[in-house]
Amino acid sequence: MWTVATYVLKKRLGGNKRYPLVLMLEPLFRCNLACAGCGKVQYPPHILKKQLSPEECFAAVDECGVPMVSIPVRASVASQIVEIVNG
């Protein structure tokens, strides 16, 4: 709670009216959905099998600088999800 409050206070005092609060981290390119209008299912299998390494995930979090990171449930099939979550 204090992490979020401190982050928001720093942004407000810095004059920022808009800033990110949560990073939606998607370590996998694939998904198990077939949503209308989504083009993911049309990609070739070698593209759909791509996933971010733990280092790439950590770099994304550092670059964004947000106090909270959300990882969708479907990412639990990622081979290195435990390392990503613990990192």
C-alpha cells in the first residue's frame, strides 16, 4: 500500500497528470482464446511459441517503473513462470 501511495504522490508532486499504475505483463505470445477480431490465431506456430525470458520480463518492469505488475492466469503455462513471479 505504501509503495503505491508513495509512487502516486511522487507523480502528482512532479506535475504528472497521467501515469501508469499497473503493468500487464504477458510473457507468452500465445493464448487459449479465439476472440473475434483477434489476429493471434492466424500467426504461424513458430511465432505463437515465442515467450519472454525472465530477464526480458524484469527489464520491462524496470523500464515501466510501475508499483504493481499483473500477470494473467494463462501465463502460468510459461516454462519459467515461477522464476518470473519470484523475481
